[in-house]
Amino acid sequence: MMLATYQYDKLRKRIRMERGCLLTFVMLASLLLAACSPDINLLNDDMLSDTSLLTGDPCEAPCWNGIVPGETLYRDAKLIIESDERYALGDEPDPEEGSVVRRFAFSEGDSPACCQVLSRDGETVSSFLLQTAPVMNYGPVFDVYGEPDFAAGEQVSEEQGYVALIYSDVPLIVYAYIATPASGELSVSSPIIGAMYLVADEVDELMVCANLYHWRGFTSFSAYAEGEFDYVGEGVGDDELCPTG
């Protein structure tokens, strides 16, 4: 668990969000690293094979498979997944003491868990994360959604990293894979390895406590991971509003 713990803490501090809130980037890292394997593979064909970001079938973002953050009840989301023969329900931990937050994971068939649905109030879906197989590239996604508002890169290993691309108005976060981050670039051919669909309130909370970069175009990974931030949330540095411990 040492690597997973390290990446969790590093990413949590990087975006400086409340420990008790939805950690948008951390959710991705926790799924990617949960296997505690030294051979982390972000380009994983066993993850969800899904191109609905491009096709809009059966519904367009922020809807996925009939699930809409802020609208779909948590119990109904479970029923949607459970009744679809393509998917299998996974772990659903009990809420922590004093918390109403609920979440469940699911997989595509017999593959490892790829995805997680979360409800912060215990009643309605507030966000869900899909870790996807590399069946889409960012170019076509860019053609559909245009320029993202913000971005932030994270290096997972010397060989692998990703850039999180934030579309505030959808709302949606798309994760694009970057090979060899030290010299790698975000390009139209960068594989998509995940997407997070979330309610607008979650984006607002992210912006209060986040350090991010504005869209700088198709450029080096370092442009989204190093140097002075373009956007610093108003709560950054306020340990009461945005605890970092």
C-alpha cells in the first residue's frame, strides 16, 4: 500500500481539498492504485469499454447510461447497473460513523472494478467516476466538447501520467493519458483513461480549494504540472475552509 498511500497524499495536497468532501482527483487515483501493485498500468484494456462521450448514446454528458448527477437517486443508480447484464456490482462499504456518504463500485463483466458511484447525502447521486479502457483519444472528445476551462497534470510513475481536463459547464472531468510525463505531451492522440460526471455544486467546491492551470492548448505535460498556477482557489491557504492535513 505504500505507493497507493503516497500517491493519495500527494494528489490530495496538490489540489488542496477538504478531506471529508468529494476528492475529485483522489477518487481517480484511489481506483487506479487500489490494487497495490508495483506494475501500475493506466492503459488497461480490462477497464470500461465505453465511447458514450463521443456518441451520446444512450444520453449525453453529464448523463451516462441514464444516471444523472443531482437527479438520479442512489438506489435507482444501483438498480440501473444491477439490471444491466454488461455490469456487475462491486464493493459498497458501510458509511463511516457520523457520515451519510454512500458509494458503490461496479465492473464490466468479470473484469476488475472500473467505476464508482457516490452520493454525498445518501439519497441522490452526486458524482460518478468511470475508469475506461483506451478506446477513445482526446482529439475526437475535444471536437465534441471544445476547450476545457482548466487542467492539471499528475505524474504517477516515470512512464505514466495523466492530465485532468475540467469542463465546468457540463460539468465533466476527462482524464487523458500521458506517456513518459517528463517529455510527454497532451495531443489529439492522447488516450482517454477516465471520465468523472458530477453535479455543479461539486465543481464549485473544487474551485474553492483547487490550484489549477487554464487551458494552454495541446502542449507539454509539464505545462499542466509544473510552474506557477493560473488559478488559485479563494480557500487555498485557509486551513479551516480547505484543510490540507
